Amino acid sequence: MSLLESIDAALAAFASFVWGTPLLVLLVGGGLTLLLLSRGRPYRHLGHSVDLLRGKYDRPDDPGQVPHRQALSTALSGTLGLGNIAGVAIAISTGGPGAIFWMWVTAVVGVATKFYTATLAVMYRGHDASGELQGGPMYVIREGLGRRWMPLALLFAVAGLCGMLPVFQSNQTAQLLRESFAVPLGIVGGDGSLWFDFAIGLVLALAAAVVIAGRIQRIGKFAERLVPSMVLFYLALTAIVIGHFWRDVPAALAMIFDDAFSGQAVVGGTLGTVIATGISRGAFSNEAGIGTESLAHGAAKTSEPVREGVVAMVGPIIDTLVVCTCTALVILLTGVWQQGVGMEGISLTAEAFSQVFGQWGPLLLLAMVLPLAFSTIVTFWYYGVKCFVFLFGTRFQAFYTALYIVLIVIGAVASLDAVNSIIIGMYAIMAIPTMTSTLLLAGRVNRAAHDYFTRHQLEAPPVAAN
């Protein structure tokens, strides 16, 4: 084994280790703890989140950078796309249909987790080196827990800096464009072409630079226009496929529930494989408890922290319970997961759409995934630069941005298994300070939530004993 192969294997083992049982227990067990501590309060106020997203409570003079709707769209742009489309396919091919059930579990408990993490992101905002008000787990730890917890804040910032690299998104975008567009049209050969991938990477980098130049305000406006339309477009595509196989929908849902507790569909696997795959892929899907979404929600224009928590908890419902479920049904109903097509990830999902739309299937999927993958690239820059400024100040911020743009091009042309293992591993590391600080500060969120909901007459105050 060569040195590079040894490094790749070591980093892959690192990623597998940090995503082991202890972390899955922290994410799901911590989410269940928050659900119980809240007494189900977040789930009772989903209607209020709709009012907030409609702008009913927006005030231009509130502190922050972007309205609630743009903050949620920015957070969703970091999770929707390749993570939801390719991630579901990987979950099914690795853990069987039952893995989808455990993805649902992460979404249900993730509603409570995001309520707490986003509320804290606004409750404990702090000023960065340039004096600008910022939110995110590192500021929650510094402002909410105190300076003695700074090592935990630094751990998140370092992990976030390494985990928010654009290489995976640009690599997968170039691959999808090549396989769905360039190869069928004969622009490049079946083995791909370095010049084509480089051109795609360069276009992505230039476009990202234009959006990034406008910072969070331009990113928020871009995501607000893009995310809802792409979600509706994708749901329309999946509705056509599901409608085509509508008689088989009950059987597909039954298969998900049956396999969730038996693991029979996993070749050579166990029930533990089904559960671990579903939970880990669910965490990648909605990022509840990872902390990245708090970086976006912390920029919301509001003086009421609880409001942003109510908005944020819609995220797992949209990206996991709705989008991921639609993707899973398309894959299961078309049967491509059992046909031995030799594909996984985005290619498997594209093959499923081909069963109904023919050669247009991959192109229609491309029309949805490409803009969302691009939005993830620019959102990850925002996340990464916030971590960079927290660690090093604003002096070298331009250097980070330039390096980030270069990495978009490199990611499109290179095989980056080692870097991808680092990114996956860093996601797990980010969850440790995020969930730890959230659980420690949960009581303060409960008190703020009680005050907010009773003050706005959304809950009846407790009746005093005689």
C-alpha cells in the first residue's frame, strides 16, 4: 500500500470512528432530551412559524443582518441538494429501506434540537473582531457559558473551518454535469475529461465570487429566491413518479417500517447497520445538532431569540420529512435499488427518474440539483468565513476567500477522497460543542420560551393555585 493510500485509509477510518455510536447517541439522545425538556412546546407552535416566515413580525430596525425568511432559506441551502438527493440513495444502498425510518427519527427530534440551537444563536450573539454582531455555536459558548469554555468554542471553529470546504459540492456538481449532459451529447468521452471538469469548476468559482462579494445579505436574497422554487420543482417531479406508481406506495411505506426493525434488506448487514446508517444520513440531511445552521440563523434580524428558534425548527420538516421521503419513494417505487445497476448516490437517484422520464430524467434532476449545489457552495463560504474570523480576526479574511475560490476549481478536477473524509469527520466534531452547549443552556431557552409564548398570548399562563 502506498503512502497516499495509507493516508486515505487512515482518514476514512477516522471519519467512521467519529461517526460511531457515541455521537449518534449524543445527537438523537440529546434531541430526545431537549424534546422532553421542552414538553413538546416547539411542535405546538408550527403555525406561529408560518406567520414569522410570512414577515408578520418583521421589523427593519431589529438587530441582525437578514429577515427570518432569508435566514431559513440560507440554512436550507446548506442542507438541500446533494445531501438530500444523493444522501438518501446512499442510505438505501447501504442500510436498506429501513434506514429511511431512522432518518425520520432524526428529523422528528431535530425539530426540538433546532428550536434550541437557533434560539441560543440569537440569544447569545457576540461581536466579531470588526465589531459586527454575529451568531453561532462558538459565540453561544463564549457569551453563554463564559471564557473558561473557550476551548469548546475553538474546537467548533476549527472543525467548522475544515468541514465547510467546497470541494465535495464542486466535485459532485462536475460529475453530475458530465454524466447527465456532456457524455450523452458526446462533448466528452465516457471516462470524462479534465478540461470539462476544469471549465465547470471555473464557472462555479466565478459565479460564487459574484455572490460572495455581497456577503450574507446577497446570499440571503439569493437563497430566498432559489430554495423555495427548487423545492417546489423537485416535489413536482417526485409527485409525477409517485403518481405513476401510486398503487405501490403503501407497500413501499410498509417495507420502510418492516425493515427498520429487522434489517433484512441489508446484504450481509445487521439491524445496527440500518439504524446507524439512517441516523448518520439523517444528521447529514438536516444538520440538527451539528451547529452549521446556527451560523445562518444567528444573522436573523430579530430582538426575540425564540422567534428564530420557531423558524429554524421548520428545517428538518422540509429537508428530511418532505424532500428525503419523496426521494426515498422514487428510489423504492422504481426498484432501481434492487436492480444491481452498479450505481449509488446521485447516479442512483438519476437512474430512478429515468424509469419514468427516460433520457430527460437525469437532466430534470440536474436542473434542480445544480442551483442548490451552487447555493450550498456560497453558504459554506459564509459559514467558513465566520469560523475563520472567530479564530484569526478580519485581517486575513480576503486570503481565506481567495483560497476558498481556488478550492472550488480544485474540487471539480481532483479525486479528493482524503479531503472528503476530513470534511465528514469534522461534521461529527462540530456536533460535540454544539450539543454540549445546547444541553447546558437548555434551561435558559425554556424560560425565554415560556416568557415569549405567554407574553404574546400564544400560550395560556399557568393557573395559580388557590
